[in-house]
Amino acid sequence: MGYDVKNSYESPFCTRYASKEMQYIFSPNKKFKTWRKLWVALARAEHELGLPITDAQIKELESKIDDINYDVAQEREKLVRHDVMAHVYAYGKQCPNAAGIIHLGATSCYVGDNTDVIVMKEGLLLVQKKLIGVISLLSKFAEKYKDVPCLAYTHLQPAQLTTVGKRATLWLNELCMDNEHLTNLISNLKLLGSKGTTGTQASFFELFNGDKNKIKELENKIANEMGFDGVVPVSGQTYSRKVDYYVCSALAAIAQSAMKFSNDMRLLQNFKEIEEPFEKNQIGSSAMPYKRNPMRNERITALARYVMVDVLNSAFTAGTQWFERTLDDSANKRISVAEAFLGIDSILNIMLNVCDGIVVYPKVINQRVMNELPFMATENIMMAAVKKGGNRQELHEKLRKHSIAAAAVVKQEGKKNDLIERLCQDESFGLSRDEISSILKPENFIGMSISQVDDFLSDVVNPILANYSDDLKMNIELMV
């Protein structure tokens, strides 16, 4: 890894965490090329609906979509202090025959807001692709370990048993919920369209001599060319900033699921049951050479916290827009929305890496199970003893006392749980060691875990993966 030491701040999202694909989606080059595509779409639609715009002018504009004269635009913006008009000027310098019809009838939000929606949609599609990749990896993990009993916890205290694979379905289920939310959000995104300065389309009403059908058709043509099935029904100058809130909320929902996963993984690594991947030359601690810190999952937790809090930006921005628009959204919006995407992209990159190499230690898991299983098996043991003629109430009291004594041995003396030994020696239970041992099989205490995993993968996960089979081949390389 090389170091590019500079004297100005650089976002860690760009230097350490986010993918090049997501960085490009929110790059200036992507934005300004999309502006030009929107200007071409507007000109083409206006031409097809009878305005005096020629095929030659449209072809001239098309020829320079990707060849942006940034130097001209930057110099012009210094003079006029308006980014859209600076780029209109620069585009016109490259396309002199079409200069007079660029941006015809439009206001700045025609390119600004429509581009924002286009960029967010592309960002959501990339997020969904990576989310599906994580779901695929975790589904394989759940299938592989669906029958491996492990301790389940309530209040972080050992409760009953579950299986390693069944626990993984809890992570999977939340990610599948996130995917459903994403799918609905993506399918419902609409362009702003060509609404004009205050959303009344007055300029287009003038251009088309009051022909309302042509104005509606203009928006349909633009939407179709840009890959959308429609535009928002009404607006001020901008699309409702609640759209940004909905988008950031969907990203934050994924962050919540990721944090749940990463925190569980961190706890399991402490228990020495499961570990995240640890590379051959990786250093866990500068002071303690033996340590294997869960640094990837810690990073997921940290970034998830950022993305979840970032939602407040879009919430306040949506709530503070005055009438048809104010500009206090712009500076906040261009940072908060982009970084929400970069943040969740970073999280999913790490999850793809972790889920592709989770390390499981079955012997440690079984040891921990067997240390607690005698307590969990007391009811089963009592029922077996009742079947052999024992008194339920008397046996319950004896189990209570034996359990307290065994727990004291574990907690106060640091010795092994001796509850089973106590029960074998208590003749009132009437059970042999073999009979009690036959009860103490972990697989007897996992309930429907295996079939629940099978059913969940079959009914919920596999149909999702079948719909996105082309998105399952990704190679993620973490920078740190």
C-alpha cells in the first residue's frame, strides 16, 4: 500500500473504505456528464414536439456529452458564480450551432435535481448488488452449519440451544427485509421532470403555447430517455427532499442490520466460537502479539453508527424547506447523501470480505454447550424420572437445590459443572448414568432449528438469489 501524503483533508471514504464504483457514481465527472445527457434529452423532446430545434443541433450536443471542457466551465463560474450557467456556457462553446437552445425553458434544478435522482438510483442499485452478495454468502454459511448446536442467549445469558446456522438466519432475515425495502424504493423513484422555477411549468406553457398535452409528453419523453417510468406528479422548484430522507433511511436500515451482525460476531469472537478472517501477516495489536482483534467487525460497527446518525441531516433538510424552495438544502445535501452511500458501500465491502471467510470452532462451541447443558436439561431429566415413578414436585425441589450447588461450584470454586454427577448419585431420580447421558445430547435441545433454516432458505432467500443471479460474482479487496 502506497502513501499519498498531501497537505489537504481527504475523506477516509475515498482513501480507505468506499469502492471506486461508488466513488465514481458521486463524482463531479458523473454529475456533469449526466447534466449534458439531460440537456440532450430536453432538446430531443422539444424537437420531437415541434419546437425549432434541428437534428443537427442535437447531434452536435451528443458529440460532446463525454468531452467536457472543464477549464472553460471553471473560469466562467468564477465570473458568474453559478455552476449551471457556467456549464451551459462551456457546452455552448463546444457546440456553437446549438448554444442558443441548450437548457431551453429549464431552471437549474432541471439538471441538478434530476441528476441527483439518477445518481441515487445508480447508487441504490450498486448497494443492492452488494447486499445480495452478502445474503448469498450468509445463506451458504447458514446451510453449512444449520445442524451445529450452540448456546442461545437472552439478556446475554445462556438460555436454550440454537444452531450456528439458525443464528445466521437472524442476520439474513434482516438483510432480506432491507432488500425488500430497497426494491420498493428503487421501483418508486421518479424524476423531477421539467417543472420550471416554482413547479408551475410556466416557461414550457409559454414555449408550447399553452398545449398541456405537449408539456406532459415532454416530461414522459425525458423520463423514458433517462430510464425512468415517470416524473413526480407535483413539485415546487425541487423534488420533495423527503425523497432524500427515504433513501438515507433505507441505507441506515442496512447499517442497523450490519451493526447487529458485527456486534454478534464480536461477542462470538470473544467466546472463541467464531472469528472473522485473519490474514497471515495481520497484526492484531501493537503491544500484544497474541491478539486477534475483530477489527473488520469493529469497523462495520463504527461506520454503521455514522450512517445511522447521518439520516438526521436529510430529515432536517426536508422539514426546513420553505414554500417552493430554499437553498439551505444544497450544502448539506451534497455532503450527507453522498456520504450515506459511501458509508453503506464501505460497510457492505467489509461484510462481503468477512462473510466469505468466517471461521468456526465446533469443538469450542460444543464445550461451551456441554458446560451449560446440564442446567438446560433439568426439565427433561425430571420428566424422565417422573415416568419411572418419581414425584414431580419433590424432584423439582431436589433439582433446584442440586442446580444451586452445582452453580456455586462453577462460580465460586472455578470447577466444572458437576450437576449430572450429583443427579447420578441421587437415588430418588432412579436414572442411570447412561439414561441421563442419553438425555444430554445437544441435538435433542435445538427444537426446529434445522427445519427452520431449510424452510427459510427455500422460501425466502433462494427466490431472492434467483432474481439476482448475475449479481453474485464479486471480488472485494479491502484497502485496510
